[in-house]
Amino acid sequence: EELELTTGMLGSWTSGAIINSLFDITIWYISACPCCQIGGTLYMNTTCSRLGANIANVLVVLFTFMCLVVVMYRVHLENEG
């Protein structure tokens, strides 16, 4: 069985890869939080030392949940019609 590659599929894969890359870069930047690193403005504040990593964790859980809801909704629509 051959896979037919359409422009829609190619566009979806390309845009999905770009969005995924931007999300990854954002998560890495937030996790590294330059203001909390050595020499940063909030380095001496111990409550902020893990702020970037905690925000990144919350974002990842939120986006995972949102993707799960979208997939479940899509499955529901496929089974309904």
C-alpha cells in the first residue's frame, strides 16, 4: 500500500514541525530563565530560582491536556459520523 502525499499533508507536517520547534525553544528558554541564572537579577532570591522550570512544567502539562482533549474530540467526531 502506497502513501499518497498531498499538499495538505505536507503543509500540516511542515506547520506542525515549526510549531513544535517554537514550543521547544520557548520551553528551553523559560526553563533556563536568564534572570534566575548566576549573575541574573533574581539570582539571590531563592523563591525564584526554580520559577522558570515550574512555569515550563505547568505549560507542558497544560498543552498535553489540550492535545489530549483535541484528539479525544476528533475520535468522537470520527465515530459519530
